Amino acid sequence: MEPALIGTRLASAALSPLVKRLLVQEGGGAALTDRPVRLAGLVSFRGEKRTLTERDVRRLAGTLVRESLARPGEPPFPGDEAEAVADALARTLLALGELEMDDVQAVRHGHTELARRLRATPAAQRAAAGLSGDATRFLDSITEWACLHILQFFTQRSSFVARTLVEQSRTQAELIAKLDELILRVPRTDGRDAAFERRYLPYVARRHGSLTIYGIDLHDSPDEWPLDAAYLSLEASAPAGDRQPAPPADRREGPPDDGDRWLRGAGRTHESDAEPVPADQALAAHDRVLLRGVAGSGKTTLVQWLAVSATRTADEAPDGPMAYLHDRVPFVLPLRTLTRHGERLPAPDAFLSAVGCPLTPPEGWADRVLTAGRGLILVDGLDEVPEAERSRTRRWLRDLLGAYGRGNRWLVTSRPSAVRDDWLATDGFTDLTLSPMSRRAVATFVRRWHRAAGADASAYEQPLQDALRGKQDLSALATNPLMCGLICALHRDRRGFLPRGRKALYEAALTMLLTRRDRERDMGAPSGIDLAEAPQIQLVQRLAYWMTLNGRTQMDRSRAESLVVGAIPAVPEAAAAGDPDAVFGHLLHRSGLLRESSPGAVDFVHRTFQDYLAAKAIVDEWHIGVLTRHAADDQWEDVIRMSVAHARPRECAEIFTELLAAADAAPDRATQLRILVVAAAAMEQATEIAPSVREALLSRTAEAIPPRTVQEARALSAAGPLVLDLLPGPEDSGDDDVARMTVVTASLVDSDAAVPFLARYAGHPSVRVRSQLVWAWDRYGHDEYARDVIAAVDPSGLYFTVRNGEQARSLAALAGGRAVHFQGDLPGELITATVRSCAPPAVRISQNPRLTDLACLTGAPAALRDVEIDRCPALTDLSAAGPLTTLLLDDSQLAVVERVPDAQGVQVELRRAAPNLRRVPDLFPSLPFLSVVHLWQDRPVDLTPLAAVDGLRRILLVGDPALFLGADRLADRVSLTVRTPE
């Protein structure tokens, strides 16, 4: 019979009196104890003050059983078992006094568990033995119902509630104490991570917070220069010619019916990286950047600067230009170190150990950082990986991107020709190239160098500044920080006299580092070894040759030592110097050329010295076959040039002849062009070259002109000024594409000789050709280029970019009518003066962290009709610019603007990862015309918010039609046009 049925037949009126008599009643004034009461103390048939005897319990049980049998209906068990059932029930209830349990525990367990424990006592089991099935089920059911009433009785006692609360509090306190102890023994993961980062970030700041600037290690000057003082912000840009300008702007008053008026001018481009930007801001605009730069251009210094900037907290520079890196965790990964043995590139959990970091992070820390999108991954020196291993490096990068691509920022550096232009393009990397140092940057570097070098050097600063401005051959060498540092050091070291040419400059630098360093410091021979320059070069060039031949820029110390020790017997002066191990130690620690970059690893202080000395070793041993076999290898470009510089005239002729033969045997045009360009570029290093050889080289190079692609144009420009004589003039260039590639090539030649050539194209009708001429302005002397090129360029459809005061003054001196683009951290006073002088029809302001409003445009000439603002985070008030024909904003600007001017039309460019137009109705409630340009992301944008713009009559959408959603929700009055870019 089911317990529910038993409960129905066995009324509470029968069970309740039984329970009340079984248990002790709560007396008057009963104290509220703070501890639970054992069941033995609650039953009335135990203890000295018992009010119920065992016989009484049996009588009560018998009465309960008899009443159950006497009720109408089928009896729950046979009547002849009544006495046995009553005895079993009595023994079961009497077992309450035997249970090792208190009232709180009983209530916690519940009536079913209490009944089970009562039935499990030995006395109850003996009493129930031999009962029929029905009698056993009755006994089980009535026991459960009795336990339910017993627990109800417990919970109704006033003292029980107090005891329960006390018990719960005690249990919670014990649990909290145990958890606290556990936390102390095993800290939380996020706590351990934060604690580790408080150690790791200062370590990164210390390790990467200083630079060695060549030549400052003379006299009593420090060996290292603090990065904050040494760092010079350079510019980076997309490869010249890669930018696709938009159609020309029609500058008629009012919007034409076809909507073309709302497309930007041809001087603007479809890519946000078209204009040069500060290299350290590239990762602010792009999550992934492949940065190219020639040897010594500052790639590694930039990596250091980014890493150190990421270690600074928001409190140190809350509004500075590097604030976008706050809360980033930097991982500096020099590939020369990671691939030294050709081993497998590391997974994130091995990043720190692979680069020799002595700190041990918590298990899984790097994975958690990258999964959270907090990482700053700086992969330095792709060109220092052997060409055969670069595909493996790309797979490694792609594996990392596949696992941790979201939210993290990635920078990969390389020499320009190490990989093709699209090598990482499909992985979302923006390809940028470090620009050669402008004259302004060179002057800044020279000033800082002499300031850091101390008072003794100050007298040499101005003469060097004058020489750099007046000597074209010298200024042609000062194009990157490495060469500028060498020139400054040698100029001071030689009391104002400088060698001419690259080879002579390197030779002088070696002399300074190898023989004069310790002597100038009056240190004698601190290592116990005194070697002249020549034997040191003979030994060190063995290492350079081995590294270059094996495609390495770093080697094991043990291997380097064995190479040097093995070569010492062939160098008499070194053999006579004493212990070979001591000779190696001297070269490593005192030569100034080598360093132990990490425990057990040796490399040159700069790759340029390795290339120079490897070339010398090749010429000394006359391993010309090695040169020709590597003629198409980007790692060997400088080695080949320096080999020509080291070679005698007859040897030069043989090198060039072999290079031409290698070009003839090249498997494709790209390889052939690379070899020809390397050979042509090497000609300027030759001290003497036969006219026939020169003619053969130029004629073969001319066959590759004009270049067909930007990559070919970049390669040709490396040949230097001589390529200008091979490029066609505007009258011979044919179609616009040929003219554009010609101008791209010439604008990349690092010589003022390119200016007259570029001036010949100033009148070209193609807007893409003219925009390339405007782009090149910052590469040459501002006044000369403005006078010869900018003044002659047809300004229609172009923005003329101003990045400094010199350009602003040069532009103001020209006739007005040119649209002006103010780029970077320019003061409002400069913008005001330029606008009033130039009377531009359009002004663009970008990447200016300083401006908060457009008061600089107050009182602008009436010619100003169009204003464009983008990437100016503090610029929230645009009201002073109106009224306008067109206001152009990118979505980053749209997100921060609070006040806007009156405008007939607005153009919004969507560049963010999650584009939206939600702010348009609030800012422009009565806007009649809107253009939305969506070319940079593949995520759709919802047009529904535009339905709230009451005055809207026309919308022009530029981009893939599938990326524009919600057009059906716009009012019928709105005319919608969609333009798909070609």
C-alpha cells in the first residue's frame, strides 16, 4: 500500500499526539542554546527526567496500529500480524534515542533519511524480521510519516531556529577560513597573472629601454643612450603607388544630380594608410602591420619603443600618442634568436624562455593574455630568417593568428625585398615601409646626438649640420639612424673631417671601433690582448662570412669561438698574442663589433657590419661563385654591393660579367630584374669600371624599364640616381599607367637628383601621376621641391599635405586655390595662418591629437567650402567651420563629435571593425544629403538609424551593395544610389 494512501487512512489526529508524547516539550523560559541538541536529549523516554516509559511507547504504538486496522476499507496488512507490527513500530521509534544525530542534522537530512536510519538500527531490523510484505510496507510508510511529524515538531521549537542560525554562521565562518587558507596556498589565476605582470613589464622596460648609438662610446661618454632621449619618430607609408585615388571631385557649387560631388577628391585615397604616418602610430590604425625598412632604418628601435611604451600605465601618459598601447602586454620576438639553431618556432607558453627572459610566468599566462586580446606581438627581423625557412615562419604566424588573432596587435619587420608585397596581405596585414629620414629628421637626430655625446661634442654640431645641407654626397648617405650615427661619430672623431663614400665611411667606423676605442679612453689593453686593426678584421670577417653563407645573423658562442681559434694560426700577429681563448674574448668584449646578445649567442652590433666584412672575406678568398649563386637572395644585396667596393677593377669587371650571366639564366622576370638592379646599384660602389661593362649593365637594365608593378618600381629605385637616366620622360611614357610607374620609381630614389626629373611630370594630366608627385614632397628639400614641382602641379582634385611649418610656409608662398591637408600634431595657429594665406577650397585635418575645436578655421576665406576631419580624438567641436557645402568624417570622428556646422551634405567613411550610423540622426537631424563610403571592412552596416533624419532626401552608398542593410526601412522620399567601386 502506498505511503500516500497510508497517510490518508492514518490521520494526523492519530500521529500528532504520539509525536508530542514521544518528545520533550519546550518549557517556559527555555534558554536559546548556541549548539544543536542531540536526539537522545529530546525524547521523553530517556534520561533522569523522562515522562514516558518504554512500556508507554509500546502502548501508544499498539493503539496506532489498532486504529489503522479499525478504519473502513481494506486493512493495510493481515490482522494476525497486528501485535508483531506494533512491536516493530515501537522498537523503531525507541531507536530515536540511539541515533548519533542532533536535531539540526535531522532536519538537514530530511524525513526520508531519518526514517531510513531508524529502520537500520539493530533493534528495528530484528523486530521487522518475519513480517509479511504488506506489513513491512505499512511499517516503512508509517515510520516515514512519523519522522515527518517529528521534524515538524523540531522546527516549531523556538530554540531550534536560533540554534540553526548559530550553526549556519559557524559553518560559514569555518568554510570562509578554509577558503582563505586555500587561496593563500594556491593564489587565484588572475591574481598570479597580475603579480607576474607587475614584474614582467618593468623587466621589458629595463631590457629594451636603452640604445647603443655608434660613436658615443668614446672618451667618458656613456655606452648607452636612454630610449626616451634617443628615440626619433620616423614615418611609414604604404608602398608608393599602391594607393588608389578616388575619382576627381567636381568643385561646382551645389550637389550635382548624379551625386559625384559627395565622393572625395583624387588626392585622397581609398586606404587610410595612403599618407605617411608616424611609424609608432601604425598599430593605432591597423591591428596587423608588416613594416619594411632598409638596414639601419630604425626597425628594431621602433620595436623597442613600442615594447617600452606598452609597459607604461595610463597614469604616466593618459593622453599621449602612445596611450593606445596601455594595458597591452608586449612580446618581443627577434627571429634571429628564435631561429639560431633552425629549431621549431615557439608557442606562446615558450615566448619568454625562447628569448632568454629569466622570469617564469604562471602556467598558461601567455595563452590567457592572448586569448583576452591584450597582446602586443613584435616579430623583428623576418629578413634574418634564411629564405628557405620563411614559409615555415609564415605558417607559424598563421597558426598564432588562427588561435589568437582577435584583439591583439601584431608587428612584423623586414628588409624591403625579403618577401613579396602580398606575403601577408591575405592574413590582414597592412604593408608599410619606413620612409628615409627627412632633412628635418636628420637635423633633429644630429642635434640630439651631440647633446647626448656631451659638452666636448657641441662644437662639432653646427659644422656637420652645414655639411649635410651643402654636400649632396654626404646628405645622400644620411638617410637612416645608423648612417646618421656613424657620420656624427666619425665627424667628431676626425675633428670635423669626414671620409667620402659608403665604403670609406665603414672603414673609418671599423678603425674607430677596433683600435681607437680603448686608446681614447686611456684603457691600454684591459683584456691583456693588444691587436692591430688588420688581424682583428681578418678574424672577425670569418664569423661574418660563416653567418652570411649560412643565412644567419646570430650564432652559438661555442661555434664562433671554434672558428676564431681555428683561424688564429694563419694570422701571425694573433697567434703571437697569446692564449687563443683570450683572443676570442678580446674580440667579443673589446672590439665593439661583436656582442653576446643572449647567453650563449654571438652576433654583430649591426647587420651592416656583418655584410661589409662578409663581402671583404669573399673578395679576399675570391669566392665569386658564392656571390652569383646568391645574386637573387635579398640577404645578399648589400654583400654584393660591398664586394664590388672591396674589389679591384679587374675583379669588378668579373663580378659584373658573372651577374649578367646569372640574370640571363634567371627563371622568371622578377628574379632577372632583382639581379639586374643589384648589379646596377653596385656600380656606384666601384672605384673603376670599364665603359663596356657599364654600357652592358645599363642596356640590360633598360630592358626592364618601365617597371610594370610597384614592387618592380621599388626594386629599380634601389639602383640609385643612375636609374633616372633610363626612365622615360613624360613625352615618351605613353599611357597613364606607364607614367605613374615611372614617377613612383623616381620618387623613391634617395637623391635630390630626382627633383628635376619629377618636375618634368608636373603638367601631366593624370590625377594619379600628380598625386604621386604631391606625395613625394616630404622626401626632398621643402623649398626646392615646392618651387620646382608643387608650384607647377595642376591642383584640381588634389590635397597638398602639410606636415610641418616649412611646408606650410612653402605652400603659402605659392598662388592660392589648393586644397590643403594638415596632417599630424600641428598647432592651430599654423593652420589659421596657412588657410588665410592659401585660401583653400577644401581643408582636411587628420591625426591631430591637440585640437579640441575648429577655431583655427574661424574667419577662413569664403573659398573654403569643404572640410574633412578624421582620426582627431580630442576634436569634438566642429561648429566654427560652417556653413559648408560638404563635411566629411570617418566613423572614429563621428563617434566623438558633439557639435557640427551647417552643411548641405555629409560624407561618412566606415573604417571601424563594427561600423554603425547611430549618431547621424542626433548630429544631423535636418541633413538633406548623405554619402556613406564602406570600402575598408566586410561587416555590414545597418541603415535603419537614418530613417530618423527628417530632412534626408538623398543617400549615396559607395561599396558592396550586400554590406548595406535596412534600406527598405527608409522613407519613400529618400532617393538611394549605390556605387560599386571598380
